[in-house]
Amino acid sequence: MASAFSHALVAYAIGRSHRWTVNVKRFWTLTIFCSIVPDIDVLAFAVGIPYEHVLGHRGLTHSLFFAVVVGFGVVRLGFPEIFGSAAGNKLVVHFSLVTASHGFLDALTDGGLGVAFWAPFDSSRYFFPWTPVKVSPIGIVRFFSERGMQVLASELLWIGVPIGVWLVGIWAARWYAKNRYLPK
């Protein structure tokens, strides 16, 4: 898996890609929550569910189905006043995309068994053809090790730099839109 830092960074970039008119604190809290909630499946290890099981790590909770369910659920519970409206539907898409981004990042890593994108309908696991990101060790203690630092360096290059370019692009587009009609 990619680290929680990278999942949160991608969620931040997705959130910054649009201007939102909802409660900011709730929006960002739920955005970060959605970016890491798929890893709730690591609890499967504690109850004896094997990694390769559909309920194991990178199984159902990393699927596109799960992402859509989470998107609807988060808006229903977190923004009930706009659930079902056009603004609420945009939020459903946002939270679904943020949740799905977790599996996409994990499919870019060089370890594990792949991601069950199509669960519960198909439990086959997939990686993308290109897997440049070093897989993060599971657990806080193992993460703060030499291996964890290698993972962060890999993520900085393959996730941080593109996200940085994306965010600068968003800033530049907004600056241009705001300033293009200023008198000369």
C-alpha cells in the first residue's frame, strides 16, 4: 500500500480541484477520512482473514463498489441538508473519487497481491502495468524504519511531484481567471 501521507495528499489535491460551498472543516475531515478508510481492512489480519480473501487487505474495501457506497454514505450522514441535490451529487462524486484513489495508488505499488477493484462481483486482484511506488510496510513501528524512509522517498518522487505540479496548475489557472480582465 501507499502510505497514509500519500493517500491524504492525493485527497487534498482532489479536494482543491474544485471550489466547494459546504462546511469547510467537515468537508476536509471527511475527505481525509475517505482517503484512508479503505485500509480498515488491515483489521482482517487480526481476526484471521487471509490477505487473499475478498475481505482481506486490498479486497472489498479497495473496490470501486465500496468507494461509491462510501461516497453516498458520507454525504448522507455528513451533509444531509444537501443529500440528493445537485450540490450533494457533486459531493458524492468527490467522496467516491477520493475513496477510489486509495485503490488506484495501491495498484501503483510494487508489492502485495494487487487490488480487487471489482469486488464483490469479482475478487481478482490487479496492479497497474507500471508500479513505481515502493509498497509501504504495514504498522507504525515498521513504517518509521529505513524501509519506511525509502517508501517516503519513492512517494515523494512518484506521487508528491505530480501532485505538486497539479496544485500549481490549479493555482495558476485560478490566478489567470481572476486577473485576465484587469484593466491594463
